[in-house]
Amino acid sequence: MTQAVGAELGRGGRLPRSARRKQLLAAAQEVFVANGYHAAAMDDIAERAGVSKPVLYQHFPGKRELYLALLDTQAEALAEAVVAALAGTDDNEQRIHAVLSAYFAFVDRDDHDGAFRLIFESDLVNDPEVRQKVESVTRKTMAAVANTVAGDTGLGRAEAELLATALTGAAQVAARWWLASGRPLTQDDAVHLLESLMWRGISNFPRHV
């Protein structure tokens, strides 16, 4: 047994690979959110996770790979939340409420504080792969809303995607403003206010029979 592995067993015990990966991603998220990508160090992440640095490198060959894996995890979580919100009801007003709630909940999760910054406020946005991943989740959430808009209104794809882009863009920008402003009203009140605004617009499009 190597010294590194022995130290790892002494510090944190042996975990299944999937559980260890989850633990490392959680520690990395705390460090990246607090410091940004460029100021974060693998030493800090290993220390936060309570593992040796060689153990960290067994799972992720470098800081960039770790960041990309974390970005994938959070992007998928947001996309799944929006898709689930749309699938949960056939009532379009409730769909707007659910999508807005999904964005607000994502930016204000107590157990993943600041995770949204990895997607919407990354200091690595000029990296082509990071930009591609961010654009991918934006397209995925937009497409999910556009599918619903097109199916319900009979609008063409371009029109549906334009409306969906406006709806999802407003949701994430408003949610981030609300959090950055210190939650000046309750999350429920914020969602209902935006829901009222959006519903007045989207309800003008008759449902397609």
C-alpha cells in the first residue's frame, strides 16, 4: 500500500468510486464558487474534501477536467428541473409558474449555494468547451419550452424558439437579480409577480387545436 493511499484511508476511509466522485465534486463546487476558476487550487479542493491530492488526481486529471465535470453536473440539474416543470402539468399558466420556480430554486438552493454561478457567471467563459457546455444547457432548456409553445399554439419553430428564449432568459436573469439584491421579496411573491407578467403575454396566443 502506498503512503498516499494509506493516508487516504486514515483520513476519510475507502469509499465507492461513485461516492468519492460525488464528494470531490461537492468540495470542488465550494472552492470554485468561492474563488472562481482561476484562483481555485487543486490543493484547496483536496483539503476541502479531506483527501490526499493523489486521490483527487485519480478521479480528475486536472483542474479544468474537474471544472468541466462539475459544470456538466449542474447544467444537467437545471435542464432536468425545467423539463420536469413543463411535464408536470397541462395547464400553461401553471407551466410558467413551474418553470419560473425551477430557475429561482436553482439559484437559491441551500445545499448547492452558488452553483448557478458556474453556468451563468463563469470566469472561464472564454474557454471554448466551457462556452459550448453553457450554450448547450441554454439550448436544451429553451428547446423544451419551445416544444411546448409550438405544440400548444401552432406557431412555427422560429417563432416558438424566440418566445422560449425570452421566457427562459427572463427567468434566469430575474432570479439572479433577486438573489443578488438580497431577496427583496419572498421567492413565492417574486415568482407570482413574474408569472403574472409572462402569462399576460403568452396567453394572447390561442391554443392550437
